[in-house]
Amino acid sequence: METISQNLAAVAILSVNLIASISYFVIYSTQTLKNAFFRLPVVLQKGYVAFFVIPLFAAPFFSVSRFAGPNPLLLSTGILIAFIGLSIIVLSFLKIGVVPSIKSDGKLSTSGPYKTVRHPIYFGTILAQSGLILANQALIPLVYLPVSSCLYYLMATLEEKDLVHMFGRESIEFQKKTRGQVITF
């Protein structure tokens, strides 16, 4: 019975990410909703962003079903991958802020982690999520990984339309010369 409830906990945690992602698409669908979101207090904007990331990082610790038995190599490799992903996220946040519109200086970010991938926060999140899944050999989050990766790809696609609208030719040129949108290949 404990196994079922802990796997349900992982599913419920990942459902928070899915609901937050769907709400993102609803908010992003109209300029009125986007403007209303950006008028919210900064703490609420940051809290909303947390609903995307925290479930992805927490779920591997709540999933009881494993795709492998205890394996020190998977554990150490997963920790390394998660650390690299978290480092990319931190470097990206330092560059543009947790909610980009808050720290916006009116310029397109094209240096630092943005030189390699156009959406390094999403890339770092996918890496960190993958590393935590690997370290914990968590089956339920592993099944959800392609879903979250696709959601981040769709979010990035929407955001790039806005960037082209805001920055025009500069954004188009940046897209051409930067290797990846969410994944670096």
C-alpha cells in the first residue's frame, strides 16, 4: 500500500507541473492575460515560476518504482548531471533574472549560457530533472520526462515569437547562429 501511495505522490507532484504548464499556455495565449501577469507583484511571479520547476525536481524523491536496482554509477552520474543542470540554471538566472521581464534591460541575451542554447533555463531544468531521475532511478518521473521536455519546447517556441516581435532582425539572426532552442543539438 505504501508503494502505491508514494507513486501517487510522484504523479500528483508532476501534475502540478502539468497544470502550471497548461496555465502558462492559457496566460500566454492573449496579450491581456500576459500583461495582467506582468503587473502582479514580483513575489507572485516568482512563485508561479516555482510551480514549473519544483515538481520536476521533487518527484524523483517520491517515486518508489525504480527502473534499476541500487547502482553507485547511476547515482554518481545522476548527481553530476543534476549539478551541471542546476549550474546552467543559476548562470542563466544571474544573466536575466528568475522572471525575465523583471530584470529586463531591453536587450536580447546572447552571451553566457545563451551563446550555446537560446533557452538555457529550460535546458538546465531538463538536465537537472534527468540527473535526479537517474540518481534516484525513478520510474514515474522518467515516464514524464518526454512530456516535460515537449512542454518546455512549446514554451520556448511561444517565447521566441515574442522575442522576434520585440527584437526583430536581431532575434532572427540570434536564432540562426545559436545551435539549439532548448537542447543544444
